[in-house]
Amino acid sequence: MRVKKITEVLGSKVYTDSGDYFGEIEEVNLYENKIDGWRIKVGGGVISLIGGAKGVIIPHQFVKAISDIFIINKAALPNPETGIEEIPEDLI
């Protein structure tokens, strides 16, 4: 496994674990020298799911893989029926 610098992943494409394009990594949020979350510039049809916002912050716990692309857990996305993000109980 190769460790990447944060600057190497900025601009990386982000996909959900079901293969849907989500956006691009724009910035990282750090807390006490650890990655807390990722600011993602949203692209494609996802904008309508999040009420027209141009970006979201996804907590690092929802990132499943980082390589040439990011893969995030689909549970990190807002619920399309309510528009409210629901976090599964096992992740709280």
C-alpha cells in the first residue's frame, strides 16, 4: 500500500460504492492532525439531491477507498425522499 500526500488527492474524482459519479475532492478538513472530512465539489445529477449546493463535506468515516479515485459509502448521501442525511446507527 502506497501512502499518498493530501496534495496528491486534491482534484480526484469521487464515486459512490454503487458506481455513481459524485464529484471531485476540493479540500480536506483536519482536526488534531487527523483527517476529519473531505470537501467535495459536487457534479452531475447529484446537485439536485442536495438542494442545489455546489459542495458538501463528507466525514472521513464514509470514505471506503482512496487511490486514483475516491469511493464513498452511499449512506453519506442525503436521503432522496426526505432530503435529510441519515447516518446508519452502526456508524454513530
